[in-house]
Amino acid sequence: MTVSRGVGTVIAAIAGILLIVVTVVILVAVLTPNSDPSSLISKAIELRNSKTPIERANLITSIDDEVASLGNSDVSEQWDRMLSCLSEVCPDEAFLDLILVTTAAFETEIPNSATIINAIATVKYWGNSENMLDFSRAMSNADKQIEESDNRAAKKVWDQILECENTCEDKNNLYFALIRALTQ
């Protein structure tokens, strides 16, 4: 009788351990943000390029949900600042700032994050004599990172950006195309 009592105790202990493990796995799954920062960046670019009111409304709602899901205060603050201009037309700088803050906050989760940060610094500082050193470093680093990558789409857009020399009408579209190519 002692043998069966010992087996029952072992089985109960194993069942208890399994219950605890399953509970921990469920809690981790529920509490872990299910949003992807790269998806937020893609949606921000889509929002910038959106044409219809319903498309804009759907993207704004989706981005707001993703920002809340990410749970990062810096990204939330940047999104809140951007909301004030979304009723009209936000300048490209607002979209770049949201992408920059998101990329900086989730560097390890976003592919090519350092290159994205350098590309945004390049566009922000190009032609600004006060930030010549920052511009030069960002541009040099972006150029090296893009050239060393296997991303042909990014290389093609980067070459167009360099050819444009920050003067062509399409320059901002090129930077957003570069960011999209780098996050995919």
C-alpha cells in the first residue's frame, strides 16, 4: 500500500508542476506585446502615402493600437505629437520622427536599424551647416552599411538618393522607399 501511495504523490507533483508551467506560458503569451515595430514603421509609411479618408482612418486606428501594444513611452509620446497634425497633413518630418523614435526604441528587433537611423540623420542634416559633422558621419555610415548589405532594393534607392543630392522633387519619397526596403 505504501508503493501506490508514493506513486500517487509523484503523479500529483508532476501534475502540479505541469499546471504551473502551462500557467506561466499563458501569462507570458498574454503579457508580451504582440505588435511588431517593423510593422508600425511600414504602416507609418502607408499612412504618409494614403489617399482616401477611410484608408487614413484605418491606418491611424491600426497604428494607435500597435503603439499601445508596444508599450514604449517614447513611441507613445511621438505618436501623440503626431496625432495633432493628422487631421490635416503632417509634414514628412513628423513621419520620419515617428520612424526614428520607433527604430531607436526597438533597435534589436528592427532589421537594419542602424542604417535606418543613419539614413534619417542624413535627410535631416543634409544642407545644414550646423550639423555638418553629424551629417557626414551619418551619410558615410549609411553608405557603408548599405553597400555591405545584400539588399539590392535598398542599394538601388540609395544610389538614387545620392544622385539626387537632396535637390530633386522626389527626395523624400526616396527616403521613405529606402526605409521600406530596409525593414522588409
